Amino acid sequence: MNAVRLLFVCLCLGLGFAVPTTNVAHACEGVSSAQGVSMRTIVSRIRQHLRDPGGRVLRACTVRSGGRTVIEVRWLTSSDRVVFVTVDAKTGAILDTR
């Protein structure tokens, strides 16, 4: 996957396109159960929601969105597909999947 990303960046730079940065450190904080629900609970709810018992978390970040704290989870499904899941940090409710 990194080779594909590197090729994409090189291609964009060669053609003069702006490449969006994906490493926004100030927007991504670690996930803490002090926010509300534990990461274990969130993983369980994502597995149920996606019907994917073999999937796993690639990355999880706590961010502020629309006046509330949410957890953005990058999920790798058991079929090697990446899904982005937004979870309410206080309740553990799944707000969005894409």
C-alpha cells in the first residue's frame, strides 16, 4: 500500500497538483476511555455493525466534530477493505460509515 501511495504522490508532484497532507497531528489525539466508552466496546460495536467478526482497528483518533467529541476509526475488514467509522465518544453510537 505504501508503494502505491508513494507512486501517487510522485505522479501528483510531477503533474503539479497539490497533494493533501494526511498526517495532521494536531487533529488526532489518542483514544481514552475517559471520554465515555472503552475502545473494547467500540470495537465490539463496529464488528456487530459491519457484521465483520474478523476485522480490526488500523487507527483510531479522538477529534471534535460538530460540537461533540467523536472517535474516527480506520477499520480493516476481514476481506482486506478499509472502512472509516465515526463513533460518538460519549455513547459509543456509530454515527457514520464510509
